Amino acid sequence: MKTKEKNSRSDRSPRSDKKSSSNSKSVPQTEFAALGLSPKVLAQLDNIGYQTPSPIQKKFIPIALTGRDVTGQAQTGTGKTAAFGLPILEQMDLRLPGQQALILTPTRELSEQVANELERLGPNTLKLAVCVGGRPIRKQIQSLEQGAQIVVGTPGRVIDLLFRKELNLDQVKFVVLDEADRMLDIGFRPDIEKIMKRCPTERQTLLLSATMSDEVERLAKRFMNEPERIDLSEKDVANKAIQQYYISVDADRKISLLAKLLLMERPQQVLVFTRTKRGAERLHKTFAKKLKNISVIHGDLPQPKRDRVIKDFRSGKTRMLIATDVVGRGIDISGISHIINYDVPEFCDDYVHRIGRAGRLSSVGKGQAFTFVTREQGPQLTEIEKRINMLIEKYEIGDYNPIRPRPPKNY
Ligand code: ADP
Ligand code: MG
């Protein structure tokens, strides 16, 4: 049975803080000001409508402003970009041209989102270069030559530019490893090593991650100088914001189950995760016949197509998006009402990232996540439950049985 959870939502959205926002006209940015940010930055935050720092921002910013190395762990959609971005903008010399900060992210989309957010947070004179694969390298070289002050990019392209001697990191004072767990998942560790070796040892290194696996810890140990650790993973808080269910299903009934679920839930917007690119394509083909406003995204699609798909989903034009993990991770859209794990994620951490898309810093309130689990996948579900430290509730759909009934005896 589906139960309505009555827990008061421990809302981590800065926007939910009505008390401080109602008098924010007379005393703007008090909570941001308390973090030690300068009037210029505070004015800019006011401009873009940030009224209250999120929990990770509250903890991360004051320490990062001192120049210390910091690691920050918090769920997706909790404002980690501003957490590392604001202290860097405060400390760098905005009058000087040239590369002062390097920010590494796992995907093109994430690099672009980080760059967009920094553009909003910084002065309009700020010069950024986004150095990612799948985009013309010429233009990137041009932005570097024109004195880009912050370089945001994926390790592969950054290495490429380094080896071509188009990028010089000698003057870099700030290095950020954003979504460190995912960069390691993708196998960027050797690239990160090479890049870090080219950065001056006198620097501030900030690391952000939704999860802190042993591997991430090793990365921090190797490249950071006695980092201060901030852990806001707060697993149960994360879980309260999203109602999570699993549904037992036979593999060959997943499609009909998905159809049924969509019909019942009529989601405002739904993100459906598959494990493979081919699986994503197949599902898209099936549902595109019946539904409009549906799209698919995975790593094999050309970049312009991926951009368009994300843009349409963000604007609400697309209501159902089918995605694989690597690309799905790059979708910074937090107001999604429904997440459906059509395939159980391969890694437990992916589960956390997937459902992190629902209901965060958003207006939709509580999001819902459904995970389709076949009989053989029981142990995987258990692993996920261990990872999130709670039991996922079973969801029953009225008279529809996604498990094939046993054949009658005389069959
Ligand atoms: P994360 O990196 O933790 O996944 P982001 O930095 O991408 O999160 O932020 C998620 C969303 O929240 C972005 O759209 C961002 O503009 C918004 N945001 C971040 N901080 C604040 C804030 N203090 N007030 C309002 N919105 C914020
Ligand atoms: Mg982020």
C-alpha cells in the first residue's frame, strides 16, 4: 500500500525560509553576510534572488574563505556550486586576466551548468572558458587566449589543452574537483593525476561530492592539504524529501508496468533511468509511439542534440525523459516530480544520484521515486537499502500484477 508520509519535511531549500525572506528588503542577505562575504557579492546574490544560504553553503563558505582546503559532501541539488564558487570569486583577483581557477567536472553538461552558475554569481566582467569535449576546441583556445580567469572543464579536454600547451596552469590558485565520486566512476583518476601535477602546490583545493567512497577519500588524501571535512549527507533527511518505492516485476512486463504507472501517477515530469544506451533507445521507441513530449538522452547522441533535449526538459516542454546514468547525472533539474528506475542502477551510489533529482530546492514538494526490481535483483535492492540506510517500501498497483501468475497445474 502506498502510504502518505506525514513527516514534516525537513526542507533544505533556502527558499522555504519564509521568516528571513519576508524582511529581506530592509536587511538584505543577513545570513549570507554572516558567512563573511563582501558587500559586492552580497549585492549580486540579492540580484539573482538568493536569500538564504543552503546548509552546505553555510558550512562550506566560511571555511573556504580562509583559504583552507575543504571537502564537502551533500546531495545533488543542494547548492554546492555556489558553496565553492563564492569563496573563489571572493579570493581571486578579478582585475587580473588569466587562469586563476580550474574547476574539473565529470561531464560537459555539468561543466556548462557550473559555468552558468558562476556567471550568475560573479561580476559581469568575469571571464570564463568552458573546456569540454564535443565542442570546438578552437573557441576554447580563443577564450583561454583572451584571458579566461576561470577554466571549467572535463579532465579529458583539459589534458588535451595542456598537452597542446594552450592551457597553462602555473598561475592557478584554486582547483575544484566537482562531483569527485562521479569523475572517479568514469575513470578520470589518471587524468586528474596528470592535471594536478601541473598545478602549483601553493593552491587551494576544494572537493565536492555527493558520496565519499574510499576512492574519493584517497583522492582527497593525495591532492589536498589537511582538508576540513564537511559532511551533510544526512541520509535520512535526504530520504524524507523523496518518497521511495520499489515494484516487483517480471523482466518482460516492465514496459507494461511503466505504461500503467504513468497512467496512474500522471506525473508532472518524469525522468526514467535505464542502465544502457540501447535500453534507453528501445524504451524511447516504444513510448514515443504512444506519447508526445517524450525524449531520450545518452552519451552516443551528438552534443547539440543533448543540449536541446536538456533544454526542452528543463523548460517543461518535454514531460518524460529517458536517460542513462552518466548523462542523467548531468541534468541539473531539481524540480522533477517522479523518478523511475526502469532498471536497477548498477552502482548503489547511482541510486542516490538518480533520486536526488526529485523534489530538491524545488517547488514540487515531495518527489517520488519508483524502482523496478525483478526477482533476481532482490540482492541489489538490499544493497541499495543498506547504502541509504532505510528500507524501501513495496508499491502495489491495485489489480494489476506485474508478476506473471504461475501457469495453472494442467497447463
Ligand atoms: P549541486 O551542485 O549541489 O547539485 P547546484 O549548485 O547545481 O547544486 O544548485 C542547485 C540549484 O539551486 C541551482 O539551480 C542553483 O541556482 C540553486 N541555488 C543554489 N543555491 C541557492 C540559494 N542559496 N538560494 C536559492 N537557490 C539556490
Ligand atoms: Mg554540482
